[in-house]
Amino acid sequence: MTDWATLEHAYGNAQDVPALLAAAGHASDEVGVEWDELWSRLCHQGTVYSASYAALPVLATIAGRHAPSGYVAALHLAAAIIASEDGPQRAADVRRDHADDLAQLRDLAETSLALARDDIEFIYGLQALVSFEDGGVWQRCLDHVADGEMPMGCPACRETLVLDLSGEKLGAGPADLTSRAPSGTSARHPAARWGRTGHPAAG
């Protein structure tokens, strides 16, 4: 049995996580306050914690009870946790320790992907699937395709540049790159409520 009092989340001791997981598991709203509370604690600004890993089996159970759908909150939170590179354990160790849970989540993600209602939901669903398959950088960056733009760092000037992926400006060479923040247009998707870094996304 998990001793949650010995684990940590973004705000400290994780003894409140079991109650939040239970509430979220019984919530009728996939984008309600219960899920907001879990996202903010378990995947805060892209950082994960010891409690985040401990939550993976519970999230797998919740996702397994959910009727197949293009968006399943437990599935996407688990995907964000396992895709994170900012946590207290090596990613390979976490994947080894939770191999059975990740295999279950991977199958659920594949089923859910076929039920995506639009391109945005498909992209986020595909990113979740790739996360459970340890798909390299795409498990963290595929959602940029939904935004229509890809931020990148210039190695020379260290400015953050944004590449337009929409097709409206491509082919213009360096003019495609602008020094500005990403607009985050995919915030309409539930998984983007906390942004790709765990912040509530601007709507």
C-alpha cells in the first residue's frame, strides 16, 4: 500500500492526493476542478514528483473504467507525467517500475485515439499514445502541431523563435521565424487547460 504521507507533490506532502484521485475518479466532468487540482499537484509547470509516479496505477485504473472517448482526463495526465523529463527519478526507472500500468494505458490510448472528434483531439491523443511508447521528443512536442507553431531556441543569439507550421507563411525562409512567445491556440483542448508546462493555459 502506498504511504502517501512520505511522498511529495508540487505543494509539499502528498497525503491529500488519494482523496483527490477518488473525487476525480467519480467526477462526471473530465475538465472539472478535481482534475485541475491533480494537474497542479502532479504535473506542475511540467515538473513531476514522487507522488506523480505513485499516482500512475490509480490513473490507469480510472482510465480503464472510463468509457472510450477522444479525451480521457486520467489518460492524458498519466501521459504528461510519464513524458516529463523534470522529476526525481530517471525516466527509464519509472517506465520499468510501472511497465504493466503503462502497457494498459498505451492500449487505452490507442483505443481512444480512434475516437478523436477533430484534428486537435487527435493530435493530443497521438501525443498521449507516443508518451506511453516512449516516443522521444514527440511525446512532449507533438501538441505544437495543434498550435500551428513550434518554438525553438536560436543557438547564436539565444532568442526564443517561433516557426509557423500553419502553412500560411512557410516557404518564405527566415521570415517564418519570429521572436515572440507561442500563442497557444490549442488551449481549447482539455489537456491544454494546464498548458504543456502545467500552467493554466490562456483561453
